[in-house]
Amino acid sequence: MTTAPNPIDLQKHLSGVDYPASKQDLIKAAREQNASEDILKALESMPDREYDGPNAVSQAITKR
């Protein structure tokens, strides 16, 4: 099992996201910010739902 990405790096690549945001919105924002493959894979593995803020995203990634 891979480790979750650093929460600071994750949020850096999600800067500018308007919450609530869907999983697809988060992946798109991360791609636009040139996020690493690890971050993109972590976002893609999250449940497909809306997230109400950065903490919800971090929690979803750490629960994989």
C-alpha cells in the first residue's frame, strides 16, 4: 500500500478550488497545478462525491 501524499503538497496543488467541489473538479485542479502522479492517483482513489473543504479531501485520502 502506498502512503498518502503530504497534506501540504496536496493542498498546494488544490489552491484556488471553490468548495464544495466534486472529485472530478479536484482532479482537474490538481492537473492544472502540475500535481505529481502520486497526488493524482490519491485523488482518483477517493470516493466519487462532493467535498466541502480541504480537510474533507485529506480525510478521504488518508482513509484509502
